[in-house]
Amino acid sequence: MLDVLRRNAGSWAIKIILSFIALTFIWWGVGTYSERDRNVAATVGDETITLNELAEAVSGLEKTYREVYGPAFTPEMAKALDLKKQAMDSLVQRKILLAEADRMGLTASDAEVQREIAAIPAFQQDGQFREDLYRSVLSYNRVSTAEFEASKRVEITLRKVEGLLAAGALVPETEAKELFRVASRKIRLLVVTADPERARTGAPDEGEIAAKYELAKETFRLPARVKLVVAVFSPERFGREIQPPEAEIKAFHEANPDRFRSEEQRLVSRIVLPFGAKNRDAVRMKTGELLAKASKGKAEFDALAKRYARGKSGEAWLTRKDAGEALSGPLFQAAVDTVVGPVELPGGFVLARVNRIKFPETIPFAQVRDRVVEQIRREKGKDQAVVKAYEAHPKAHEAKSVKGTAAAFGIPVVETGWVGAEGAPGVPAAVAQDALLLPSGEVGPVKTVGDTHYLFQVTAKEDSRVPPLSDVREKIVAAVVREKKAAAARAALQQVLAASKTAVELEANAKKAGLSASLTGWFAPLSDAIPEALAGAGDLRKDLSSLSAKAPVIRTVYAGRGGAPLAVAFSAEQLPDDAEWARKKAGLLKGLAEQKKNAMVEAFLSDRRKTTKVEIQPEALK
């Protein structure tokens, strides 16, 4: 369903995604779970939430987030969002609200459900509800009309009970106007910066240098490192000379048919509607409107393809790679005579029809003989590599020489320079890390990385160490100088700040002290981005709302870009006029009322949870 609704992304589309999908999968769920699975995830009063309900709710949430955020929705984000807890909270709230609706005698009539569905743009053409489009969209997404209508009935019922619970969610106009004034107020700041590089300080003495070294010496610690002799036993080296007889080649082909199969292909017709930066949403909607017509049959699809073709059109056999990542997923899941899409590709939206399918077949021996030979060589090379590596190891250990032993096996060696835990070219990190555990001169155990086996010997070793002051003196001196300059710059700025009560005084005193001063542009401290001049002062925003003509100077020194200390003072402000308030009043009142409504519903739910017995199985949230 998300694929179909994607074409309607716009100001209303996210609402459809969140209401249709989230309600379908979270507030209601698909199917009668108590009949399918009696494993209970939670109980809310006398009602139960099954593990299947929870799983469907989590899946629905994940699909919703993936649709909204696209590639930005990563496994790390999913973990941080704790989708299972979100889904469980929503399911518990649903049970509580539906119980309250039942107590109030609230439900949704058939007429209300019909009106709700008819108003969804995804089911309309030229502004009119189309039942065939409605059924086509639901069928494509494997949702029955009964399931969808039941979900809308629950959605309407929930909306009704929420409306009654928050019937008094009105915000006085005077309160709204004051909030608007505070939120829309713009200010301009004087920013004074003390550049540490311009601060004058004496050269650090030996005591300061020694003290800094003691504090910072661990930051200069050098990691352990080794020099190695490495012999590589790889399948390629041992397999290259193998010449299998013809009978063996044929037998290998017959015994491993799955290794030599053709790729699945689909004979596909496409309708492509290109878009630009300005008409993307309109083209998406247009492509979606074509879906119902294109799904009627091949003749109808071909007629539309010809009508919208730009250049050569027609059928083409596609592999998954040919189709591309975005199209291959839905295309290779579809049955013959099925239309998939709209799918967004770079510069266009696509509808694709599957006309025929070529399933994978075993490729005749004559066509893949060389591939068979290479695989035999690799398989035998793998066997030889492991046998020879473990045969060489005790000999090298006894002789205390990997180099001499490897020569006897015809294996060239790599003699490395200094290697750390990260490894080096020809020396995987896993080999280097094992080598760091050994003393100099020791032959290590065979280390296997993939199908390759490494025999190695430590020829030299340096343990982790802290370098003496003499080795890092230059860096220590530079660090002490930086610290002294930073402290001097901060002290100079604090002195100027202490002597200033207004922005005018602060600017004058800054110039006398040789500090730089500049004005920011106008910005709203509660909502706009912090001006570039204040970049780096991360803890500054919370203090800006207190600045005014009566309290113009903040007595705090902040760390600005690059650690340079800075101070700010109020210079001027711009307040919104009555005309701007008149333009935005209706929207603001509506938004504040919605916030208040949500707060009232949340308060009701919080209160009900205190008196409703809710038991959640801990295992269900793992």
C-alpha cells in the first residue's frame, strides 16, 4: 500500500501514510489475532494484545518510518526509536480509548465510513471517488475492503472519543497572541570575540612544560608494533597448475547444477513519466492515476506505453541487475500479467508490466566448461592450501624459520616493515593482532582469513610505550602556549564584559582592548538557526530568550568556533505587527488547540493507566 500511496506524497500524503498505515497496523491490526495465535504480549483490563498484533504493529511502524525517511532510516535509527515499545504503547492506548468509546456508546456508522474513504485522494480521479480504483489499490496491496473499512471504522471511533475528551481544548486569543509575539520576536546581537592567537603571553617555563607532559603523556602513547615474515598459502597459488581430466569436469558440472544456472529474467513493458524539480509531485500523482487503467490488460498497458513513449518502446528481457535496485524488488515479486509501480527512478516514475518469466535453468556444459574448470581448480586449491599450510607450520616452528620453510614449499615470503594492529598490505589485521601477542623470534600458529592461510614469524617487536618528553617536547610546548593564550583571551574578554552594562559600552570597551566586535543579522531566538558568528557556542540558545533592552548583557563567556571565547549583548529587536498576527492567527489558534487537545488526551490516558490493569510481558519487548 505504501508503494501506491507514495505517488501522492505532498501536504496530505504523510497524513494518509500515518493515518492509513499506522491505524491499519497499529490501532486496529490485520486479522483476528486471538484466533490465529493465543500467545499474549500484554493485557489491558480484560482485553489482550497478542504477539501477532505486536509484530504487525512493529512492522507497520517500520514501514511508515522507512517510507517517510527513505535511506536515512537505518538499523541504528530503528534501534534508537525502540519500535517495539512504541508499538506496544500505541496498542495499549488503543485498548484504553476503545474501551472508553464503548462506555460512551460511540461508534462509526456505515455512512461515515463511506464518506471517509471517498475523501481519500488516493482513491479519486479528477476529484471524484472511483470504486474500481479503490478496489485496485487495495487488491494490489493485499488488503481486503472489509479489512480496510474496519480500520477506518476504528479510526473514526477513536477520533470521536478523542474529540469528546478534548472538547474544551480552546486557547484564549490573548494567550495565543502573546505566544505568537514571543515566538516571532527577532533580535540582533553584538558579538565580541577574543582571538587567542592575538593574546600576548610569556614563553612557557620548564615547570609548565613538565606538568603538561605528565598530564598529557598518555595521549602520545605509541602502540605496540612488529616486523614479520609472512608466507601466504592461497587457493589461487595451489590451484593454478591443476588440470582436471574431462570426465571430472563433466562430473563436477552434473553434481553441482545450482552453481551453473541462468539468472531469472522477466519480459517487461514499461511506462515512464519523466519529471523535473518543479513537477515531481504532480507527475507522481499522474502515474498513480494511470495504474488502474494500465492494470486492466496488456492491450490497455501497451496503448498507454505507446502514448507516453519517448523514443523507442516495447518489451525487454530484464535481470535483477538490469532492472536496478529500486525496480527489481517489486518487479521480481510480481506474477505474470501484473503491473507494479509507481516506482521512482532518477528523473521519472515507472509502471512496469510482467509479460513473461524465464525461470533459472541449468546452463549446458559446453557454455560453462571454463567456469567449471576454474571452480574445480579453486576447490582443489583450497584443499591444497590448508593441507600445505598445516604441513609447513611444525617444520617452521622446529626450524624457527618461516622464510626457509616457505622456500621448501615454493612459497615466496613477505618481509614487512613495522606493522601495527591495523595490519598492512599483504598482512590482514587479524594476522597482525595475533603477531602482537608473540615475542620476537616466535613462529605464530596458522591464521586463516577467508580461504587463505598465513604462516608468520615475528622478527622484531616494540611494546606499547610512552615516548620521553624529549621526543614530544615540541608538541607539549605548543599545547602549553595554546592553553596560556586561550586563558589570556578569556580573561581579557571577562574583564571587558564586567565593565559593560549595554551593547554600546561592550562594543567600545572591546575596541579599547583590541577585541573584535560585530553585529548579527536579525533572527528569531526560539526558532531560527543560530547566526554563523555564534557557531560552536552550543549552550547559548537557552540564554537568548532572556535578552532584552532591560537586560542587554549576558555575563557568560561562551566557547565559539575553534574554542575562541565570545560574549554577546542585546542590540535591537523587531516585534511582529498586527497585520502579521491577523494573517497567521487562524492557523496558530488551530495549532495551539490541537496541542492542547493532544495534551488533554495524553492526560486522560495517563490517568486511565493508573486505574486500568496493564500487564506487559517483558519477553515481548525483547
